[in-house]
Amino acid sequence: MSILSVNNLKAYFLTIRGAVRAVDNVSFSLEKGESLGLAGESGCGKSTLGYALINLLPPPGKIMDGRILIDGVDVTKLSEDELRKKVRWKKISMIFQGAMNALNPVYTIGYQMSEPLIYHEGMSKKEALEEAKRYLELVGLSRDVVNRYPHELSGGMKQRVMIATALILKPTVLIADEPTTALDVIVQAQIINLMKKLKKELGISIIFISHDLSVISEIADRVAIMYAGKIVELGSSDSVYLKPKHPYTQALLRAVPRIRGKKEKLAFIPGAPPNLIEPPSGCRFHPRCPYAFDRCMKEEPELKQVESGHFVACHLY
Amino acid sequence: MPVLEIRDLKKYFPIRRSIKEFLTAKPPKFVRAVDGISFSIEKKEIFALVGESGCGKTTTAKLIMRLLEPTSGSIIFNGNDITKIDEKEYRKKVQMVFQDPYASMNPRFRVYDVLEEPLLIAGIEDRKEREERIMKALEAVKVSPPGEFVHRFPHQLSGGQRQRVAFARAIILNPEFIVADEPVSMLDLSVRAEILNLMEEIRDKYNVTYLYITHDLSTARYMSDRIAVMYLGKIVEMTNSDSLVEKPLHPYTKALISAVPEPDPKMRGVIKEIPVKGEVPSAVNIPSGCRFHPRCPYAFDRCMKEEPELKQVESGHFVACHLY
């Protein structure tokens, strides 16, 4: 059975101008020990989806409809208190975007890392600090980092601390929201390698959210491509990257400049992503799609299986 | 003759001393942001300056724009030292495009005002002429229709459209040289290529020369004729972009290239082995000898003591490393 399954999830931001349909009817599942890459451009709803999964949408965001089953428990039905005690951090935890600024500057790393252990596991301060040191070693930092303050650490070290903190209550699912985006390329590579190692050693499932298709292809077993609040393509990394079906995915992959191999002219997608208060009718990609025909303007395509395990939401298939 | 020539350029920023340091007459400390770099850029060339954050690439851009005074060294533009050229005249010929299209435009200006400002400063009095030039610039950056576009405010534009307006503003005075500081790093992938292709079109149409500043080696390779890699205020390697990517010599360049992932699951694991440890040290305490030696897998005795010169090892391929 899947460790996480999401059915017809809708997460909207209720603004004065209308509901921003940031996540609109999204369904997917995640198996144990699997990593799922969630790719898309800014404003496509990928971070909102991440926040919705731990039911931590900032207001005016709200889960409107749908189910999120984690280990068979529907987290949308739980009260805030139950969520805190049973789900968040114990079952599913998150590395937030801009994690480098998520640490409290006036507390030591040890203090911040042991907090969840003291509250959730009832550990003593001493035990908690010991456990924090163990997790720091796991992410490749030295044990004495517990006594340091955030400003004494470099960006890469802070990111490692965030990863260690996210793992400290042994969650089964880890959501990593753009964990390498603000980092330099060499540090980024170190962090990707660390996450791969942790996935293998701890057997955790990872949802890796990024706008960078190259980073996702390094780490993800399966990829979901999001556009304007919807998943438009979902499949194994091999099939999505090598045989992309959706015109959006195809165009995105042609837009990535590559450092190895032959230099090719880059393609781009004309236009800009739509406003999610009034998304285009029919297929949301149709105004930018080179293959759009009548039906695309009227009828919204369903996410359907076109090859084993490869799903596409497009009328061409 | 090169359009722009930089000779042994240095920029040090002083750090404030504590009272104790001041009273004990400790020597002042400096951030050595740019620490003796030299290069020259030929007409119509796209020259990329690549490096990680804090390596001094944006400081170099600001020095070229005369937004900062160099500590020492000189910048020669078309054979003249830029400190000897009248600032207004200089700015007509050298323009800049900034990284953040959301912050580089006055939110209360309409596109028309954004583009009119440089013309007013340049002293173009005729309203008709200004309007014509604004329309021409907008056509050149391919926004359509320009007639309607000029009445919009920046917040009504997408990131890609704003960056187009930023390029229109840069070319409106027909400059010879444009400094583009990370012009696509804030943009989404789907519009990034659009702006890069536009930069090339502008070069061909207006005969502009570019200094392209980026942290991203892939776009640098795609865009530029030559690449210089900076590390802690120094250029460590400089050559044409294909040989830099295909036959990198400096251990730092090699590490940078090996750390770039590919959008192809078959290439998974290309970033597996990165011999370089740790992160870039602070520009206040620069390591002795070769600045890269504490992180370099090939460092030997000499690297700790003696700073390597940037020397030519193959035709047009310069590297600052004791291995060569």
C-alpha cells in the first residue's frame, strides 16, 4: 500500500479578487522508499501542494476538497492538535524553501534540534542533545555544531542542519521544497548526494520540489510535472525525461541549457503562465501550446495512463 | 583594439574595526572582493564572468559601470581610461541590465517613463524623437504591440516581459557595451531561452559587446564566446567557452563543471564524485599562496606558499595553477 496518497486535492487561496486555484484536483501516490520529483515553474502550485500535504497552508490558503492519506489516516480530517501530536514531523516533515533563514538566530543549533525531541518524545535535554549530535553526524557535520549559532555556519551547513532537523523524529515521508535553490553549484551537488545517501540508508520517501529539472533527474524515481495548479504529466523519471508526452514537458526539456554534449539552440515557450483566479478554459496550457486544437479550448483533459505507469493530461493521447 | 580592457583591477572594502581594535592600533582589515584581475573584451564578443556567490563578479560589473571606484588598476574603454571620460558620455556608451527585473524598475513608472528617462538624461529634447526611439526599442525587444505596451506598469508585466523592457532601456541610447548581471537567473526556465536568444539578436543588430555575468556555467557556455572563471576575487581560468567546458584545466573549474546535473536520468550520478571539499572561504581571510589550495585535491607544497600567475598554457587558454 502506498505510504502517502493524495486524491483530488484542491488547495485555494481565498483572496478578495477571487479564489486562486493554486492546487486544483491533484492526485498521486508515493510508495515507501520512493522519491517523487515535483517540477514546475514559479506559481504552478508546487510549494502550495507541499504545504497542503502537512496541512500547514498559510492563510488565506485553504484545503477545499480532497483527501490526503498518510499511513491510512486522512490528515485533512484531523484537528490541529492531533496533527501536531501525531502527524507533523513524526510521519511527514518538511525542509522549507529558504531553509537557511528558517533557523532562529538567537538559539544554538542543539537547542533548536532538540526541541521536537523534548516535546514529542519526552526526552530529557541531555538525551535530546545526544540524539541531535547523532543526526548531525548522519548529515556529515561534526558533533560540536550543537553549540554553534546559525550565523556561525555557512549556507551548506545550515541546509544540512535543516535536513537533520527534518529527520529527527524519523518521519516516513520527507518533503524537500527547493532544498538546493539558494546554494552554489558545488554545495548543491554535495546536498543532492547527501539526500540520495539518506534515502538509501533510512528508507524514507522523499517528495522533492524544484523548478530545476536537472536536479530532479538526479534524485527522483518518478516525476510529476505541474502546470497552473495541475499535474500534467506523471511517470518514471526514465520515461518522462526520455519520452516526454505532454507538449509542456517537451518544451521545458528543450529549454534547459546543457553543459555536456553538443550545443543546441534553446527553445522557449511563448507567453507566460496564466492567472490562477481565472485559468483558461479547457486545457490550461492551450494558449501556449503549439498543438492546441478545438477540443483543447473546451474540454479539460484528464490525467490518463498512456503507457504503463506514465500518465499524461493531454487531448493528443 | 579591444572595446574594454581591464588591467590589474582591485577593489577592497574596508571592514569597520571594533573599539578595541582601533585603540590597540590594529591594522584595518579589508574584504578583497576583486583582487587583481585583467582581461580584455573584443568588439561584438560575449564575454562571460562565471563564479560562485561572493567571488567578486558583481563588484567587477559595478566597477566597470563606475558605480564603484577601484582601489587600484584601470579600466580602458575604446583606448581611454574610463575615469578620464565624462560620466554622462560614458553612460551613453555603456549600459547595464540588472538581475532582478522586479526591483530594477520604478513601480510608479509606466513602461514609457522607464524608457524615456535615459533619453531625458541624455538630453534629447524633441518629444517626437523620444517617442520614436521608445517605439523602436520596444520593437527591437519584440514586445507586441508596443503602442499598447508603453502604458503598462511594471507590475502588469511578467518576469520575461520586464526583462525585455530592461533590455529596451539598455539599448535605447545605442550603447556599444552592455553589462548583463545574471539577466536570466530570476526567470522561469520557459522564458529564459527567450531572453538569451534576444541578447544575441541585439548583439547582431546593434553591434553591442557584452559582459555576461552569471553563476550558471550552462548558460555561459550557451551564450558566450569566452568564459573567465573567478574564485575569491581572482580569475583562475579563461578561454573560449567550448574548450573551457570540454577541456577544463584548473581543478576548481573541473569541480564546477562536474557539479552541474543534467536533465537526463541516464546521466544520473554524473555529480557523484566531487573531490572539492567545503565551501568558499571568506574574502577577508584569503588563504596564502593559491587561494584554492585548502579545497584542492591536487594541492602540494608550492600551492601553500606561492600564488600562481594567470599564464597561457595553450593558445588563448589561460590558467592560474601550479600544475601547469
